[in-house]
Amino acid sequence: MNAVDKRSLPRNASPPTGVKAEPPTGMKAEPPTGMKAEPPTGMKAEPPTDMKAEPPTGAKAEPPTGMEAEGYRALMRHQAGAVTVIATGQPGTRAGLTATAVASLSDNPPTILACVQRKASAHDIIVSSGVFSVNLLTTAQQDIAETFAGRRGARGEARFLAGTWATLASGAPVLVGALAVLDCRLVDRHDFTTHSIFIGRVLAGRWDEKGEPLLYFRNDFWDLTGR
Ligand SMILES: Cc1cc2nc3c(=O)[nH]c(=O)nc-3n(C[C@H](O)[C@H](O)[C@H](O)COP(=O)(O)O)c2cc1C
């Protein structure tokens, strides 16, 4: 539904038949030259000095220091997330990691973001190759999630023995049989402490109508019906 800004309508909203609400030709909505849209001197957009946004005495706006990492991790374990594998590189030098810190950024143009720790073996290969894929896993692919999280001992190319891998548009490896794959070109990167935020322009994708998502919640893998 289109929202209509009633503030721009006259009090009697519907103009008489045949009369148009637009100003006559030659008349402009801008203020005449010399007239400024700013409020007159003395009138400020800020709240008056005696009006304060602070909470009442006794309530604290924020703790004096931020949370510790351990408490933060305990909190974030309660954010149920889709389990993905981020994969990159060319055959022979492929690398990948299991990741939940992935989100849609925009549909115009189609872009996603992925947060990857700089020490992950795939990190520098994403930067140098300029391509990566995000593969959303199904409940049948928990083994692949464990492998790409480094829990099975395999590293680099050896991780790709788990599952069947192909390519789409970018040349990055994409997982055959994933719930959905997003094939991306790296278009931007932001560094923040231990991680990079990679922004990928989605070039191509595929999905499986029947697959069920693999989820991660409270330090464990789940499906939509339970653990
Ligand atoms: C469920 C789950 C989610 C994870 N999410 C991320 C993530 O979003 N970003 C990240 O950098 N590492 C994440 N990790 C950790 C990496 O998968 C793990 O450190 C991996 O071993 C890094 O690759 P490397 O062994 O090649 O360095 C996650 C691990 C698990 C089990």
C-alpha cells in the first residue's frame, strides 16, 4: 500500500472536480528567492535546554565499560543462525570455512555480507581471488559443516573431499546439493579488529525447494524440528 503524506494535502483532502492539486504552470514549490526554509532566528530544531533525553536519576544509560567477550559469546549463542560454508579459490588452492555471520545486505544490487576472521585460511584467498560463494547447508550436510569448521583435521583442498563441488559464474567453488548457493564477486571489504566484513555482489545462485536448513543454536546443530 502506498503511504500518502496527508500533511501535504489541504485540510479538505479532495480537491473539487476538475481542479488539480498541482500548482499552476510556472509556479514552483520552492520558496521565492531570498526566502529561506530555515526556521526564523531564535527557533531551533533541537529540544529546548530544559528538555533532556537522559533517563531519570538513578537509571544508567550504559555500563561504564563494554561487555567482556565471554558474556557476549554467551548472548550470541542464542541467535539461531543458518549454517553456511564460505568457499573460495581455484581448484588446487581452494579454501573454505563454516560461517553463520552472513547476511543479506541489499537486493539492489543483490549484495550480501560475510564476516570472516582474518586468521581463517580462506581469508587471504578471498581477497586475492576476488570471488567467494556462500553455501547454505541442509540438515543432511552437518558433516560438511564440521569439516569446514576444522573439526575433522582437514585443511585447504582436503576439505573439499566432503561434498561435491562445481562452479557457476565467478569460478568460486559452489556446493552441489546445498539448500541455496550465492556465487559472489568481492566488491568491498571493511576491516574491524579481528575480522573482515566482505561484501559480495551476487552474480548467480541456485536453491533446492525441498531441503531443510541446518541451524546453529546454543553451541549445537539443530533442524527446524529440534536437535
Ligand atoms: C557454527 C559455526 C559458525 C561459525 N561462524 C563463523 C563466522 O561467521 N566467521 C568466521 O570467521 N568463523 C566462523 N566459524 C569458525 C570457522 O569455521 C573456523 O574457525 C574455521 O576453522 C576457520 O577456518 P581455518 O581452519 O581454515 O582457519 C564458525 C564455526 C562454527 C562451528
